[in-house]
Amino acid sequence: MNTKITSTSNVKSLIEMAIKKHQSGQLDEAKSLYKQALQIQSECGGESDSLEGKDQIQSNYSEALYGIGMLAQQTGKFLEAEKFLSQAAQVQPDSVKTWFSLGNLRQGQGQLPEAELAYKQAIALRPDAAPIYNNLGYTLQEQGKLDEAVACYQKALEVQPNCIEADVNLGNALQIQGKLSPDKQAHYAQLNYKLGFGRKNAGDLKTAEAYWQKALELNPNYGEVYMGLGEIYQTQKQLNEAAAAFRQGLKLINPHYAKAVEASDEAKIPQQVTITPLIPLREIIVGNHRFPAIPSVADSTDKRPFWSVVVTVYNRIDYLLECLASVLAQWQGKEQMEIIVMDDASRTSVFELVNSIGQGIIHYYRNPQNLGLPGNWNAGVALTRGRWVHLLHDDDYILPGFYSRLQESLEACLDSVGAAFTGYQNINEKGEVIFRQQVYGEQRGIAKNWLQRIGVSNSLNMPAVVIRREVHEQLGLYHPELTYTSDWEVYKRIAAVYDWWYEPEILARYRQHANNVTSELLLTGKQMLSIRRAIEISESYFPTEQSAEITAKSRSHHFLSCLQFALIPLRAGNLAGAWQVLEEALKIDCSSKAVAKLFSWLTREEATPLQEAGYIQTALTYYRQAIALRPDLQEIYYNLGKILQEHGEWEEAIASYHQALKLNPQNWEIYTHLGQVYQAQNKIAEAISVYRQGLTLLNPHYAKAVAAYQNAETTPEMLITPPISQGEVTIGAYQFPAIPRVADPEKPRPFWTVVIPVYNRTDYLLESLASVLIQWPGAEQMEILVMDNASTPPLFDLANSIGGGVIRYYRHPQNIGGESNHNAGISLSRGHWIHVLHDDDCVLPGFYTQLQQSLQESPDSVGAAFTNFEYFNEEGKIIAKGEVISWFKNHKGIPRNFLPRIGVTCPLQVPAVVIRRLTHEQIGGYYPQLICASEWELYKRIAVSYDWWYEPGSLARYRVHSHRLTADDLSSGILATSIRQGIEISESYLPAMYRAEITTQARSYNFNYCLTRMAIPLKAGNVTGALHMLQEILKLDRSPQALAKLFTWLTQDEAAPLRDEIATKLFAISGENISDSIPTQLKPPQTAIAP
């Protein structure tokens, strides 16, 4: 083999991988791969036997240098970026992108003459690239070479007429020269505004500000630009500058505002803080509860504005200017709108800030003491005179058209409408949209079935809601005790009496903060208490015929929400807080179904800390109370049985399962769990009995076959495995065991053959067999083979106890090894599709029917298929979902790029995989020499020649044993050796175009996989074994990056024993063989290119 060609190919693959990592933001990994490519290129030299080879070597070297240079620029290491990009340009002087990037780097550093030279070099190579002309033009403009800059911009537009950046820069340059007409100035001002808006949305505030300042130079009366600058200054916390910008922008875009501000300035009336007057609030009863109510408007004969906007504020000022500006921009004069700011006794008065843009328009009130949020809302509403009231938080804002569109609709609507809402968006602290809500889509008008929707949960946010003042006069204000749900309760109260109007356009924005729901808030219990109280209150005034249904749905909805909330303190390690949330949830909904859901939730892996801490016993008390309330609910007994089973309370679990079966004998899961308990107690006869009972009742095919078998009164016979031809098939550079073709192929064949290999272990065999037998569709569709690998004693009686009349049992005279046992079962099969199922794994209902339906319709190119699966432990508890779901989600069908993925690592487990028998006949069976990775190698071999089918859904379970990966397994080196051999084998048959990339990735990935498990033998005190394992993983990957990771790991505390052992062995070597320069501590190797 030509090693130079191989090295060049490997370098190219490494660079392609590095580029992908770079594009996905994995910068450290990208840099490591680029440097690895440089290292290999340096070691192999730059010579080649052909001109084409020399070009490829040169291109690879330049690409790696370019990649490192761009990474350096991206991370702010500009000198390093200049160094590597310059080297790349020297190696490959005809690289346009290298010269262009050098120009950009130098321009950004203010090295304008040097940037000019780089851009001109790029243009010489690519005279049709508009971005290069544009950037060169800007560089010339910054040097005062305006005529040359204009020529470059014009050339850019000649090459690409829609290049908006060049167009804007041309206008700016002509403006400097005084060559723009007024019309053109307005045009270019608009273009600058558009570009600035785009940069602001991208988070580049500095560039956005520059564009907008240029827009103002072109058009000093551009109000929208001032508003945008106000937002930027607010984000930068330059509040004085923000206020000035907002004020100027509002004067330009809203003549009503300009007139009012001018009048206020001319009046020169001293401004002072107004203390909130004492407002007598009466009470009103709705349902069984009292609410604060407001009096009618005083002097109602005077003309009243249509709108009263109440902005509540307490301490926070970060977004207040933007909020006020969004309202002031739509203010149509005091005859149409009054604006009230209610300061709830902020530590520092916000009067000056409010007055800076609202003087002469906004009424500012400061409460003498804090009233709390609902109290502040109520005080603000009580002070209003408008016909419609809009409450707005200081951090929210409205979009253009909010008031005009709503007013147009509300003036024309019926008097039965008491409130209205628009579509809205949720934004984060940065102003980015993270959620949008249009409850009824685009259907403007009275909201249909609104009470049934709002009665269950709150789908509104306050800035999108307006309420008729008369409604508050009749039904009251916000309940002061409902700290977190007073708005939702008001909306329900109104919906019980009035219609709601829906305006579909998104016209408001609600700011959602990262700390909206914190552990501290949840631990107080106030949020859940507030939810519960809101539900109880509304139950008293809902219409009688709807109250029970709406309330039950609301309790159920919020109970499930509380289960999710409980995860917040639980993940923070606060078990008491998590349990407090759950107790509050049970106060919201203590129905038997809710308690059953709680127990189901407690069985999840995330809730394990609560179980281990003993909270399960408290939960059992609630559960037994639920049983007393609903003794006829099968789900309760079933879930109780599962909890008792997990905690080893087997007799009680058995009693619960039997009670559940009395109520519902058709539930197969109950039989499964009951069988598990009997097996755990070693009550094999009882386990057999319960499995047979369930199978006979629920699978008529099984019942018929077993009855015929028993009636025949034949003596059960244990079959000895017949001789199987031992052929070989060559794939790549290796020979694999051949699978003979089916004997008598003209005879009818079943669709499925299920092969269950067994050896000595009996703990889970009944459960595994039963999971197949419950789905057995008859001998015409499925055969089941149990392959006993010389167990002592034989497992015939156990397998036959529930499989007699259905399964075929074969026993080898002597043990032939696990993989050979698999192959023997496949060789004896007659089914079109083979499913190998280990004796401790199982399949879930629907495994065979769903796969058969898909595979019968799939093309012949499909040679194997897999489903998602679950991991479960020795006790039968689900501990994780299979990794497949993260690869392919729920995309049913032939997965794309499966070979490059399965070639690197194996996310599949045997019980979730089925293989066409014809595939085995073509490419062979399991490779016996691979003890730990034979299935992965087989799956790769299949993927080279066949498509795979993916069936979404967890349809199989793979059992994880606590002893499966022990110190002995690792220290023996078997794991790393098998993985390495599997990689070497597949390297011989992978397609040439993928071989290098897949193999490199596989070595790197599995090196890391094994390295993370090096601590296992060390924790067991087996230092020699850890050293042995170290030797094996170094055979997997000896790249500089792998060695660097290894040396980094060796510096950790957990590696100290191994580090000492290595040092001891080094010093034990004869001094002749050790250089005097060996350091006393291990250090990572130097790379060929200095960082």
C-alpha cells in the first residue's frame, strides 16, 4: 500500500471532520483535529509522486492552517490568527478565502493598508465577488480614498445588484462627498435602518448603533431610528441616553406626543411626586367569596377617555423606558387615553425616569407602602377613568396597532363583551421571541367555549388583555390573597358572566425571566396554594351545569403541572422541598386517579432519591386512602403492587396484583409483574402458573396449541442440536461463519424465527419466554427456538413448562461459545426474519406486529431493522431509554447516514434488532472471536450491503446487570481488545470513500469510552489490571490528541495509583535506555505546529 496516499486521504478526512466540528460550534474539538492533520502532514513530509498528489498535500496543509487561523480569530487571538492565515496564504497563494479572511482580520484590527493589499490579492483571484469589492471599498473609505471606495462599491453592485451592504456603503460615501440628493438621502437612511435592525436582532449592538447613527446623518428626522437607539442604550443600561433617544423618537413619530411635551416644556410647571390617594374599596360577593370592588367613575358626565393604561412598577427599571415608549408611541391624546404609572413603594423613586419621557402625559403615583402586586393593580384600576383598562407590567410592552385595532373592534362589539385579548409572544431578557400564542388562530370575534378553556388553565398573559371598567365595577378586582394566580381568577370570574373578544394578531409581548419559577418560590408552597385557592374560588361561581367538569379538569391539569415543578427542587437535591410540592399537588387533586399518577411518577428514575429517602412510605399512606375511596379501580392496586415490589414487600405486592387481576384479568402487565415477584421468591411453580394463566386467557393461539399438546399425551422430548454445516463467507479481509440456506425452501415458512440462547441462568427465562409467547400468532407465522448451550442441569423442563407445544428446544452436547450458539439457532431457523432474544431480555406488546407490518411493505434493500428500547435492571425497573431515540427521534423508515453512525459506535441492543435470514445467508453470522463486540461488527457488516429499517417506539427491553462491567472484565483487556478488533475488521470492508473517516472517528470515540472506565479497576485496587487496560486502549488510538487526553486523565486524583505504577516501572528500566532529559512528571507530547 502507498503510505503517502493513505496519509493524504487520512488528513483530508480529518480536515473534513474538523470543518464539521467548527461549523457546529465545537471549537476545541475542531482545533484538535486541525492540529492532528498538521502533525500527520508534517511527519509524512510534503512530497508526492504525482503533480495531483502534490496539489492535494498543499491544499490539505493550507486548509488546516486556515482552519486554525479562523478559530483563533473567532476566539479573539488575533496575532495567532494573523500568523496561521499568513502561513496558509504562503502555502496556497491562490486561495481566495484565505486572502479575504486576512483582509477582514486586518481591517478589524485597524491595519488598513495591509487589509487593502489582502483584498486586492483576493480580487485578482476572484474578480466577480461582490463581498470582496464591498470590503475593499470600506477599507479605502476609512483611509479617506473616497473616489476609489465609490468605484469599488459600484463594482460590487455591478457584480451583485442586490448587495444591500455595498449599496448602503455607496450611499454613505457619496454623502460624505456631498453628492446625494434629498430623495437619495432618505433612501439610504432607510437602508441603514434596515441593516441596523438586522444587526440588533443578531445581538451585534455596536454595528447596529453605527448603522443607525449613519441613518440619522442622512435623515435627522428618522423617528424609528431614535426608538431603536433607545432600546440599545436601555440594554446597555445607559438610561439617560435611552430616555433622550426615546423622547426624540416619540416626538418625531407621534405628533400628539410632540404637542403635549412642547406644551409641558413651555408651561414650566414644577413636577412633583403624587402620593397615591386613599381609595375607599367596597366589597362584592361573587359565588361564595368576597372581592374588592371599585366605585363608578366620579363626574361620569365629563368626557371619559376610551383607554386607561396602568403600568405597575416596583424597583425594576431595566425595561421601563421601552414599556412606556411602546404605549406613548400609540397615545392619541388625553381625550382618547390616560396613562398611569403605579410605583409600589420602590426603594428608589422611579419618578424622574418616568418623567424623562412621560412629562405632561403620564400620571405618576407612588404608594406610601408596598401593597403587593394584586393590591397595586387594584389601586391603579380604582384611579382610572377610561372605559377600558389595560394593565401592563414594567418589563412588557405592546406592538404597533394594539390600541387602534382593539378599539375599532370593541366599539363595534356587543355589550355582552366584558374583556378582550390579542395574540402575544413571550420574550426573554434579551428580547428574543421564545413562544407565541394565538389561542383561536386567525378567527377574530367572540371566543367560543371560552369558559371551558380559561376555566381549566390560563392561556393568557396580562399585556395581551384589556377589561371593560364596568366589569370591574360589577364583579370586583383582583383577589389580594392570590399572589400568583389573581389574574387567572379574574379572567375566570369575568368569563362566567361576560363574553370575551379575541383579536388574533400578535400585538403584545410578555417578558419571561429565567428565574420566573425557582426552587425558592416552589418551596414556599405559595404558588401551588395560589393555584388551589383559585380553583376552589371559581368552583363556587361557575355555572352549576359546568362547574364539576371544568373544576375536575383544572385540578387534573395543575396536578400534572405540579409533578413537573417537583423536579426543580429534586434536581437541586432538596428532597424535602420536592415532597412539599407533591403534597401541595395532592391538595389540588386527591382523587384516586391522581394518587395513581403520583405513584406512577414515583417509579420514574428521576424520583429515585425520594424513594430511597423513605418518602415512599408517606406516599403509601395517601395511596391506601385512595383505595378506601375507590376500591374498584384496578390501576390503583396495580401501581401499589409495583411500588411494593420495588421495595421488596413481596407478599403485599402479590396481594395487590391479585386484587388488580380480579378487577381486570385482561391486563398482561399484571401477570408479568406477578411472575417477576414469584421468580424473585424462587417460587417457580407459582410463576409458571401465573404466566400460563395469563397466556391462556389472552392469547387464543397459545391456548389452542397448549391444549392440543396436552391432549396428545406425548412424552416431552429434549432434542440434541443436529449437525450444522460449517462453511465460511469472505467479507473484506476476513472469513465469517456461513449460514446455510433453508432446507426444503418450497415448503411454507413462517415470517418470524425467534432464537433464545440460554446457558445455566434461569432467573429471567420465564419472563423472556412469556414476553414472546403472549405475541405468538401461531406456527404458520412464528417459530420459537430455545438454544441451550450445554447448561447443567438442562433447562428443558423450565422452558417446556410454559412453552410446551409451541417452542422447539435444542441442547448442545458441549458448550460451543455464545456467538456460535447464536449462529446455530440462525442455521436451524426457517423464518424469513430472525430475532435473537437473550434469556434475560424481553419484548413489549406490539414488537412483532408493528415490525412485520413495516417490513412486509419495505423494499428488498432492507436487510435488518431495529426499534427503540428501554434499559431495565435485575429488579425489572426501567432505568433509561435507549440511545436510538436521540439519533432518529420518531422518524420511521430507512434512516439516513446509518453506516457512518453505526461505524463509529453501536447504540443498538440485541433484543431490539431483527435481521432478514437472507442477509445472514449472504454475509454470514456472528464472528466468534469477538467476545464483547460481535453484534456491533455484524451490524456494520450488514450496513455496508443493506439498508436498515427504524421502527419508532420502545418495543424491547435490555437488562443491565450490576456485575456486567466489572473490574475483572476491564482489567483483562477483553473489552478494549474486542472493540479494537471490531474496528480493524470493519476497516477491511467499509467503502473506500468512508473508510478513513469512520475508522478514525471510531478509534477516537471508543478510546474516550474506554478511558472513562479506567477508574473501575483502580477503585477495586487492581492497579496491574488498570495498566493492562491502558496498554489495550493505546492500541485503539495513539494519535497526539488521544495521548493528550490520556495524560490529562493521568493528572487526576483518581489516576494516582496508576501514575505511581508507571513512574515505578520507568525508573526500574536501566539508566542506559533513559534519556537524562526525562521529566519527573508526565507531560503531554508536543505537536508539530506550535500553538
